[in-house]
Amino acid sequence: MKLRWRLAMASALAAAVSVIVVIVTAYFITCRRVEWARDHYGTYEGYGDPPPRGVLAALADVDDLGWPFVAVAVGGLVLSGALGWLAARAALRPVNALKDAAGRVATTRDLTTRIQVSGDDELSSLARSFNAMLDALERSAKSQKRLVADASHELRTPLTAVRTNVELLIRGNLPQEDRDEASRAVMSGLEELTALVADVVELARDEEPAVLVEQVRFDELVSREVARAARHWPATAYSVSVEPAVVRGVPDRLARAVGNLLDNAAKYSPGGGEVEVSLRDGVLTVRDHGPGISADDLPHVFDRFYRAPSARALPGSGLGLAIVGQVVDSHGGSVSAGPAPGGGTLVRLALPVG
């Protein structure tokens, strides 16, 4: 049974019960008065004094009141049912709008559908929540489409290079030196593809389940990532100064963000350069002594697949800092990049402590 009919029947039943109670009560009160009148005037009749003629007529009229009372009760029941149905229909209009909108979204996959909201009752609040859910879904869908389009574009170049070199190797008529060079190019292209796919997968991840969030000793995590980066970039020196700090987060994702910052700083540092790492009150700063970031490039350093013109000759997918931004944002923190005093780049990453 539809909710509208349930509400209408409930309203009608409540009204009908009230009407019937009033009518039955009035009927029984009237009957009691009739009985009293009969007993009273019967006493007169016993003494030979008949009751007045008007009283006898009134008593006869009261005896005929039973069916009118029943008719009024039935009419009240019908009227209450009709009024209850109309009230339920008006009350459920927002629910019907919500049902229709959900049906359109399910049928057409159109996430631009919205419900017109007015008022501040519970149903209006439900409609606003529905619209907010559609807003989030629309943003997510657009983000995923953009990521797929960007990834497809970025994958095309290394795939083309790998395919070209594999075709050269298949021919089998290359000198050994050229075969070795083509083999190295294939391996380099595959490594680039592997890194790019890993970065795309990282960016496509949704928020981590709450069960994975834990208290993290951020200072220890930073120290581990510095040790890893030092092994990977042996030509770069690291100056480290960290204070104890505890943050709430997902350790693996935080390690990925810190590692990306350190790798990025080492990649742009000159040979034998130094990367300075500092952690104070949950704020991590990473400073390199490289060429720095131009004013035109600064607004885009955390964009997906963005690479400054001066950096396009260097290895990388252009996703490292985008991953940093996503991880920090999902942990309720902030990250910024700017020129360092005396040259180079200074990146500041702040996370809520505690």
C-alpha cells in the first residue's frame, strides 16, 4: 500500500474515531435523559396525572434519533477520509518530487538533476541532502572523466616510444649497439609507464575507510622517508631537523606524500646540492636549492599532469605534487609552494596535530 494511502487512512481513522466517540456519547446521554423523563412522568401516570402532550411528542422524537446519529457518523467518516487523503497528498508532494528525481537519475544517469527546495521542515532537509549528494557525485564524475582523459593523453607518448623500439627489435637486422640502445629505451619506457599508472591509480583512490586512520608519529615517518630518498638520490645531501609530532591519518598515504616532496626536491637540485627538511608543530618544510618555480607556474604546481616548460625534459609524470595535494586535503591539512630566500623552492605542508 502506498504511503499516501496509509497517511490518509490514518488521518481518516483518527478523525472518524473522534466523531464516533462524540456521537455515541451524545446518543447515550440523550437516552439517559429519555429514561429519566419516562421514569419521572411514569410516576405522574401512577397517580392518574398524565404527562403533558408536548412531553410525549418530545419523547417520541428522541426515540427516532438513532438512525440520524448513525448517518452523521458515516458522513463524518467519509468526510474525514476525503480530508485525510487531500492532506496526505499535499504533505507527500516533496516525497514524490524526491522519488521522481531519483528515478530520473537512475534511468538517465543525469547527475545535473536537482530538486526545488522551499521551507525548512524534515522533507526539505531531505531534499537538500539529496541535492548535496548529487553535487558530490557530479564533481566526482567530472574529476574521474578528466583524470581518464589526461591519463590517456600522457600514456600515449611513452606507449608510442615503446612500440617503435619493439618494432625495431622485431626486425632483427639492427647492429648490436642499436639493439642494446633500443632495449634500454624499451625498459625506460616501461618504467615510465609503470610509474605513471601507479600515480594515476593513487589519484583515482577514494577516501580511505575510517578503520585505516590511526595515530601516526609524523616525525618518525618523515625520518624514514628521508632515509629512503637518500638511498635513491645518493648525489643529494639532506639536512634534517624534526621535532616529535603525532597526527591522525593513513600511514601509507602520508608516506607517499612526504616521499613525493623529497623526490621532487632532489630531482630539481643541482648535483651535490642540499635538501633541507624541517618539522615543527606538525608543519613540514622541504627546501631545495634548484632553479625555483616561476611566478607563472606557481598557481599550477599542484595540478594534475602539469609540468613547467623547464621541467619537461626531466623524467616524471607531472602527478607527484598533485598526489601530495590530494593526500594532504583528505587529511584536513594544507600545502603550498613558493620561492625560497636566496633561490630554490620551499614547500610547506601542514597537518592537524593530535
